[in-house]
Amino acid sequence: MNVISELFSPPYYAVIFTSIKNEDTHGYMEMAVKMEQLARSQEGYLGMDSAREKTGITVSYWSNLNAIKRWKTNAEHLIAQSKGKHFWYESYSVRIAKVEREYHHF
């Protein structure tokens, strides 16, 4: 069974990272695991959902905009962003959205 991130109480924020990887992704998986572990340790982090086929989509959930800003400027995350931009991604986009309501079926 696929796992959907745990439930949160709105409002909260979602950072939606959509990407298409290049052919050469040497070191990508190791960095992705490291970034997920690092994100989990950040104040304001709530959870994450991710899916990858040709297009990858990772949605991370945060309690507030300041937490997102701190994550974006985290020194280790800046290194990963640079490597992604220069080596791993053909293209990507980042969207930040406020979640005001949610509902589920499990």
C-alpha cells in the first residue's frame, strides 16, 4: 500500500517541487535521502509526499512561511539546490501554497 503523509490541521503550507531529471543523475538518490532526513529535523516541518515517473513531484508540508524560508536558505540544502540546477534537473518548478482545507479517504 502506498503511504500518504499523515494528517495535519489546516492552515499550513505546501511546497510543491516538480522536476524532470537529466540522464546523468550520479549522486542524486544519496542527496535526496540526505535532504529528506535534514528536512525532517527542521523546525516547522510537518511531512512529505513524493511520486516519480518521467516527472517527479515532491510536496513538503510546513507550519508557516518562515519555516519554508529557513529551509530554502539552509546551507546544506543550498548545496543540493545548486547541484540540482547544474547537474540533475532538465527543468523544475517550485510552488508554495497555503492549505486551508483538506479531506481524505483511506
